[in-house]
Amino acid sequence: MLAFIIIVPILFTIPIALCWNLFKKAGQKGYYSIIPFFNLYIFSKIINWQKWWCYVFLIFPYINFFVMMLMFIELAKCYGKFKLWEVVCAALIPYIYMPIIGFQNVEYHDPRTTVRPKKAPVRDWLDSIIWAVVAALIIRTFVFEAYRIPSSSMEKSLLVGDFLVVSKINYGPRIPNTPLSFPFVHHTLPWSKTTKSYITHPQLPYRRLPGICDIKRNDPIVFNFPAGDTVSEVYQSNVTYYQLIRRYGRERVNNDKTNFGRIITRPVDKRENYVKRVIAMPGDTLQIIDGIVYINGSIGEILPNIQHNYLVKITGTNINSHILDKYDITEAYRTASPNEFIFNMTESVAKEFEKQPFVISVTRMIAKEGEDVSQEIFPNDTVNFKWNVDNFGPIVIPKEGVTVSINPQNIALYDRVITAYEHNDLKVKDGKIYINGVESDSYTFKMDYYWMMGDNRHNSQDSRFWGYVPIDHIVGKPIFVWLSMDTNKGKIRFNKTFRVVK
């Protein structure tokens, strides 16, 4: 944080230094414009922005970029530049426009005494709308953004219908990969289910501004869905393209427009937003044994809101809905037996529910080792990895700079890292692996990766199904629930509104 406060004013010195002539015309020394920090003081003096709050905003991360835009606009107005195009140039390209003004035959006008031209009503409204949109976009891109929880994968920590404030400054905001897009929407235009909201070119490389804290194990995190790089127009990210081709074959999925629609590719920042919890950090060894998560050989932190499936046997055939509400059980399913149900519950709720007089037994459901092995489980290779959701691994999470041995037996663990995330060509031929045409038996990771899992362990599509989350997919940290709507009952959960996310 301290480094960021120091570095940003120094970076601001570059465009301010180009205001040398404008400083001179305002009665100041030209070389004042190249002295870091002091140039900001002189700048604020020239435009009469010497209130204490101006300096506070100049050191506040990310807000200061917007403040500097306004300062350049005010400086241009000091030299009679009030037209809309002039204001836009001063805000967006000051490093070009300010030197041009400096070489013009213009005079400095003290903003304290200058009578500014009255704006026409249309221009006044237009200015207000433009700056409101610009301010909102900057805040949305670099400071925080609102999200809504659509699924139950994080129950009971985050509920379906929770409206989140997601901080982008915690881990540092990303510079958008796709800068040309329709404002305030994600990947699809309003009133359309398929029309892209963005232009794919140009694509900017991954860059992240400094954050105020590091990612920590067990942090809840919003990220772009890694397997959402390619989607079916019909299924979107509800069923991934890769799941579809495993079930129906690549040729049918790519050519059957009636059932699957067009196949769409999306850049990183336009992939679906997911929220899960960081379970393992780069370099960690993760293993799940009978539903218990082990990190580097030790049992991971057991959080109170973690839910699992429990088989509940009762004396009758029905359970009063008021009892389910009492224990906040929102997901219940009947089995083939009339007196058996599957409930998603926390361990503490399961123990309390078992005390009910009509309950015969409550048993946690665990997929035993070697059972329910499926191509749907990462790394989607049932020949070499016979894993399930409750018995998984061990697996080492890729870390930047770390080199691993690769061979045809373990390449499934790393093929998407090597190809989709780190953009290499990979081929396996005659029992040998070729990366970018070169035979290879090892690979060095270029990025950090994280292992994400939902708190609702048996109802969460997470890293157990699609693998690692690269650092360039991290969006931000959910910090606050400002509204919680019970979509089933159509009412506000007042006891869940205005709460901090843990």
C-alpha cells in the first residue's frame, strides 16, 4: 500500500511534466512540473484545488486516477478550453493535449475570478451524464462492483439471492483484457441472450495493479470461470463445452446447431463470474480423504458453514416444512425409499436434527475411494486418476517458477495449464510429449494457480470438476452483502442483509 501511494504520484509526474509551459504561463517556475509531489501542490494551487480533501483523494488508490482527470480538465479551463471535445482531450490524452495548449498563444485565467461561459441546458445534462458514466465505470473497473449469487454452491456462507459488494482493490484490480465493450454489462448485450457485448480486438495482456492485501487460504473469491473460455450458445456455462464433448463427442457439439447452438469463445475477463473459497494456494499439496480436506499433509481449517449431504431416515414419509425452516435446510431431496431424504446440512445442524423424535438416523454420505469414478472429475482421466468428490488427490497446485516432470500418465493434470492458460502448443505422440514442437519431460509454470471449492461441498461445481484457477482469472474479494432476497419466498431476508462476508 505504501509503495503504491509513493509510486502513483511519481507516475503522475510524466503528464504533469508536459505542462511545463502551462506552469510558466500561470506564474510558476516551469521546472516545478517535474518535481514529484511538489508538482501536485503547485498544480492544485494553479487550479485552486487546495482543499484538504483534494490531497486525500490524490493519495487514495485508484480514486486518484479519476481525480487527476478532473485536475487536467480544470487546468485546460484555466486557458479557455471549455468545449466538449477540449474537455474530453484534457481528460483522456493530457500527455498530448496539454503540450499543445502550452505552445498556443493563450493566457492563464485565475479560476477564482474568471467568469465561465454558461452552458446550454443540453450541454449541461450531457456533461453530467458523461461524467456520471465515466465515474461509475472507473469505480466498477478499479474499486468495487456489485454481484448477485445465482447458485447454492456457497451455502450457508453466501445464499442464493445475496447481492454482494466485491472489492477489487484488496488483491489489486486488473487492467481490462477487453477494453472495447458495452458499459455496465458483462458478456452479453441487454435484451439479448447471445449477442456479444464486446469487441474481441484489441486484447490487452494481463496486468494487475497493486492491491492492499494478498490472497489467503480460505478467502472467498470472485473469479472468471476457467472452463468458460468456450461455451455452447444453448447451455452457456451451466454445462461446460468440455462436459458436452465428453458426453456427445466434439463433432456433434460443434455441428449440431439445433441442440447446442453456436460455439462461442470468450476472453478471460468476459467469462462467467463464479464465487468459491480458496482451499489451496500455489505450491500446496491437496488431498481429500473421505470428504476431509488435507493441505500439505494436515487437516485443513474446518469452517462452521461447510455443508455435506446427509441421508436422513424418519418414522413417517413427510417432514413439516416449518421444521426445515427452523434448521435453515434449503435443499432436500427424496430417495427411492419413502422414509429417506437427502439433506444438505452443516455438521452442527445434523447433530441437532438427529435429536428430533421422528428421526431414526442421520448419516453423512461419503463416496468411498474407487466409487463414483467419473470423467466429470478433474483431470477427466479415469485410466490414471480414479478420483471422486470425496476421495481426491493428492495433487500439487501449480506455482509460478516451479518445474514439474510431465509424462503421458500425468499430463492430464497440466494440459489446460500448458495450452489454455499459458498458451503453448502441446501434442502427445508415440508416448512422448511435445511442447511448441520440442520434446519435453518437464514444464515450468508461468503463473500462480489456486484451488477453489464451494462451502456446499456436495452441490458445488468447483475445482474438483474443472481444475485450477489462474491468477489472471481472479476478479476480487466479496466483502459485504447489502441485500439478501429469498427468491423462493419472494421476500427480503432481513437477518441476512447488511452482513460482512467471511
